[in-house]
Amino acid sequence: MRTIKDQVAVVTGAGSGIGRAISLQLAQLGAQLALADVNEQGLQETQQLLDGRTECRRYVVDVGDAGAVEAFAQNVEQHFGRVSILVNNAGVAMIGDFADVSLAEIEWLLNINFWGVVHCCKFLLPLLRREPEAHIVNVCSVSALLALAGQTHYAASKFAVRGFTEALQQELLKSNVKVTSVYPAGVRTPLVTNARVAASANLADAAEVKGLFAHLNVIPVDKAAHLIINAILQDKSRLMIGSHARMLDALQRLFPSRASSIITGMLRRLS
């Protein structure tokens, strides 16, 4: 994509974290914004931070609800007439081993993390295809590269997003729509602090996990957002954010059968 100026960008999960930071930086570069989140207060705060510098509308949307996303896409088309950038950033986390997580809890997480991406791509792709050039960003996770203990549900959702994104990239390869998959590690977002604890999980263990990742997450969201926007401008197909992401990617490639156990052991020693 040659420029961000005058593009219409849809950002999900815009009420906090990376989604908010991307929204603010896109606005600085001259984009118009359709901001989506299930958290209305967070959306209001993001819009207030924009301080009227660009046309911006906010939409309270549960991306896990196909009907809600279809209506959202129709409203965006009605309000803006077009969409040229889609950033699928909305996501949630949950703490608990597979034995402790209920099927309902797994379904809740998959609906947001995986189906949310599918829904937004399905209902907004027709608008993106109308543009001379357009871009989709799907924010995955290093948990889409390497799966660890305690992440059966989260890793499943993110591996699914990765597979979906890589296949979509190939389908759209010769089209006007470019696709980027993003793998952040160590970014300081509310994802872990806001993570649900499975109903049957040990609360002390959950608190330890949250504390460990709070210690490891040191990359400012502004830096992550800057890298993602550069990836859009450069039409990158894949973006690793942080040295931990690059290290985990390399480790998985070098030791595919041992990488997960190596990292799990390291995290246990750290905790």
C-alpha cells in the first residue's frame, strides 16, 4: 500500500492495547476510522484520544457473533462507503489447563479469537475488493508458532488464525488485497491482566502466570503499532514483533519436536 492518507480503516479491539495504538497512529497518518470493540467505554476513550483529528465512528460489536459483524459491515459501508484496511486485532485469553477448562469456556474463546477474524474477513472482504489497493492484518500470536502447557485453547485459536491467514494470502495473491499475519511477543497490553481464569483453575497458579507474563511483556504498544503500519505500507506477508517472537520462530524451525518443552521448562524456571 502506497499511503495511509485518506484510507478507511476498520480496527477491531480498538478499545485498548495494540488496537488503540494502531488507531491513533493511523489517524496521525490521515486515515478515517471505523473502530470496533465489545467494550464501549474503551472505545469512547480511544475516540477521545483522537481529539477530532479525523473522521471516526465507533461500533460496539461482538466479533464472535456473525450476525453482529454482518450488521457492522453494512453500517460501515453506509457511513463511509468503502473500506481499504482491515485490522483484525480483537482477542481474549484464558488461564487454565485443558482439564480445568470447560467446553463453554473454550467455545467463548474460539468465537472471539478465531471466528471473529473469519467473520470480519467474510463480511468486509467484498468492500476491500472494490479498492484499487487494500490490506488485511490478522494479529496472531507467538502461540500460533509454538504451543505451551496451559494454552490448549488459546494456541488452538491462534494456530487456526495462522492457517486461515496463510491460506487467504494465497487465495488473494494476485488480487488488490494484501494480507499480513502478525506474531507479537512481549507487548505490554491488557491481554494477560484481563485474561479470564477458568472456573476450575487454581487461582494461585493463575496469579503466578499473570505475574510472569506481566514481567516479560515490556514492548510498548506504540512500537508494535508502528511496526504493523510499516508492514501494511511495505505489503509484508509476515511480521514478528519482538526478539522473543524471532527467537521462538527460529527455535521451532530448528527443533520442531522439542521447542515447546524447551520453552515450557524455561518459563517454569523463571516463575
